[in-house]
Amino acid sequence: MKRVLITGAAGFLGSHLCDRFIKDGYHVIAMDNLITGRLKNIEHLFPLEQFEFYNHDVSKFIHIPGELDYILHFASPASPIDYLKIPIQTLKVGSLGIHNCLGLAKAKGARLIIASTSEVYGDPTVHPQTEDYWGNVNPVGPRGVYDEAKRFQEAITMAYHNFHGVETRIVRIFNTYGPRMRLNDGRVLPAFIGQALRGEDLTVFGDGSQTRSFCYVDDLVEGIVRLLMSDYPYPVNVGNPSEITISQFAEEIIALTGTTQKVIYKDLPVDDPKQRQPDITKAREILNWEPKIDRSEGLKRTYAYFQSLSKEELLETDHYNFDKYITK
């Protein structure tokens, strides 16, 4: 039985990856310090012999006994609320954390894939975004702690690949959604659904003309696995190229939830990207991958998950004060 280490395993994406590798017959070693992850996302796996969990911060030395075939480095705060609250930890997991994972991969002869992000493109001047676009990122702005952590993560990964011969893969993830997202994490979809379920007005930052492209989590996981198993070491965009404005998306959520609340508009945060749309030509050609689940179906599944939450979970908000990060 092949063994795989998944960091950030109790998070939204990490937990779905745990499910996938368990289903595919792997022994899964899950690691998370639970700073943003939740044990409830993986508690259904605890009774399984082929699953084990380490409560550990990957920014500290990692020791895994025995052989290791694959490492998936998915540990990182991934939402504005999180990385504005814990900026130092965000930078550390994208620097010290990846350094430790690469050292482990080198020692074990394991293949490693890192979770990069469309945020490496910043507020793009190229649309749609292709992998050879270098980005438009403000390194000292409020989002810089996340954006630059991911850019450094890509750079050190390629250095280990080129200098040490470590087998590495880089997936650039665009907006993803699905069950197990946290309502309080500040990302647009759970924010909208959470507000609708709580009877609050839906908040749109800016005039709503900025765009996003949403990929359902099952499609994303399939793309990640295909890239991991490929022989391509350079960055690959994985996301859904179906682009929509935030205002249009708010109307879709209103129609989905049947809410009677209105949409309210607030000023746009500093450096918030105006456009997001992946060019997935490489994913199609190299991985024979493209998303299969359209947004209407994915939203129904995601809404059903949020409807299943308890009243206490729905009210478990963690609003962050964005005032000092708003464009005046």
C-alpha cells in the first residue's frame, strides 16, 4: 500500500484529498496544526487502519517514520480573514513549511505537489491568466503575505527540482467551492450563503463588476491527482474558466437560497483582483482534464451542505475588520 502525506489535511481541500486517496487505496498520513482546519472534516476517517493523523505545524521539523511515496503540501491559510489575522504564520507555512516538506521529499525519495494559487497573478493585466504570466503583485500590501508566500513556495520548489532532482509538481488553484468550506472564512461563496441563511443582506465589495471563476471541489481534486501522477514539473492552472461577475453571482445565490434580502455595496479592499479566469489549455493538453460539474449543480450540492449545519454553526461568524484595508 503506497503512503501519502497530506499537510493541511483538516482544511477544506485537504480533507477532500484525504477522502480521494483513501478511496484510491492509499495509506494516508494527515497533518494539520488546526489553526484554520477542523477535525470534523476528517473525523469520519479516524476509525480506518489506513489513516493516521498528526497534530503538527509543518513550519517545524517534520518526522515521518517509514517509506513515503507522495507529499501534498496544502497547509496554509487560504482566505483573507485568515491571512490578515495571522500574517506571520501564513508566511512561515509558505517558506519554512515548504522547506521542511521538500527536505522530507528529498530524504524519502517522494514526489511532492504544492498548492499554489491564482493569487500569484495578483491583480492581473493579462486576461485570462496563463501560466507564463508573471503577475502584478504588491509585495508590501495586505495581501502580500499570502501572495508572496505562494510565489516563494513555487520558487523554492523549482530550485529543489532543478538542483536536487526532487520530483515536484505545482498546481495553481483558482476559486474553488464545495462542502466543508467555513462560513466565516471571508471567501465570497460561503459569505453570501452564510448571509442568506442568517437573514442578512448580501455584501458585495466594490461595484460588483470584478469577476471570479468558480470550480467545484470534486473537479479540482481530480485535476490535482492527475497533475501529481503526471511527469510535468512546471505550474499548471486548475480551475473552471466559466467567468462571472460578483454582482451576477450574488443574484445566483439569491435565486438559489430564495432569500428576500438585498445586496449592499461596500468599498473594495486594497489590491483586490478585478479579474480571475484561468486559461486551462495546459491542463487540457497535459492532463486531459477539464471541469465536469457546472456551477448550478455545484451550488446545489454546496447549499445542501450548508443547510445541514446546526444553528450554532450558522451563527459562528468571525468577521474581520477590513476597514484599514479598504480603498478610500
